[in-house]
Amino acid sequence: MAYYNESKITYQQLVMEQIKIIQGICAKELKDGDKVLKNAMGEQVIEGEDTRYSFLQSVELLGSMLTPYFGSMMKSEDGKSDLFEEFCEYYDTELIELLDNEDFQKRVKDIFGIEDTKKIKTDPKLQAQVNLFLLNDKIKEGRKIFRLLVKVFKANDFLGSQSYGEGSGDGDVDSGNDAFVDDEEGETEE
């Protein structure tokens, strides 16, 4: 059965829906949703949503939706790198790949007090701890990107001034705003 809605959905509405999803995830504790039930016959694992990964995926989707409009505003302070692209690359990188990175090796050695990162590959308990560290680090980077995206919204009045509590007070949000500031001089492009 197909659902058909005659009303058109604006780009701002799509973005707002994604923000609502992220807000819903952030309203909960970011954690593994699996539950272990123990009974006389043993243990049973009931899989649930891992809100840590849901948060990261949602931020990645929101950034992907906004990159065509605000890509130039997501540059590092020196202007040489794209912060969102760096986040996406880091998010997609597995632990095994990062163990070849000297900066990551140094961080892991310092935090976990190990001499050789090769031990991580052979010690499942240590590997689980480092994976958890990596996931928490990715979440930290995801929060930075989400805050950056919110600043970009505000700087460009993407959702309308009233959505930030600064409008005329009539309660109407201009969701038809098709103009975006997308260059460093602040000129508006349509």
C-alpha cells in the first residue's frame, strides 16, 4: 500500500525532522541497547538500539543533507580541511585501520599504558576497551560537528529567526527561505 501526500515537503522540514531525530536520541543516555536476561536455563541477549551509533549516523546524515549549502562553512580554522569530511572518515574507520596511525597509537599507549599496540589485536578484553574508547571519541567528534551545524543554521537564519526565539513573535517560521549564505564574504546565493 502506497501512501500519498499531496502537500510538498520543504527542504527545511526535512532538516527539522532530522534534528528532531537527533534530539530524541540525545534525550536518552547514549548506550548499548542490548539487555541480558538471566534465568535458570542460562542467559539470553535481547538486542536493542545502540543509541551511540544512532547518534553518529544521524549526525552524519544531517551533515550530508547540509553539505551542498554550507560546505564552505565547515572548514577548519586554517581553511585547509573540511571538518565534516574528516568526521565522516573517522566515523567510517575501524580500529584495525587506526592501529596503523602513529597519532592514534600514541594516544592508545598513553591512555591504556601499553608499550606495543599489537597486543590489542591478540587480547580480546583490551580490544573491547580500546573499541569503547574509540566509539566514545567518535561520539565526542559527532557532538562537535552537530554544534557546528547548529552554528551554521543560526549564522544563515536557515530555519527562520523565530525558530531561535528572535523573530517578531507572531509564531510563523519562514520555511520557504531558499537563500543561503555560502561563501566567505557572506554574500547570499540563491
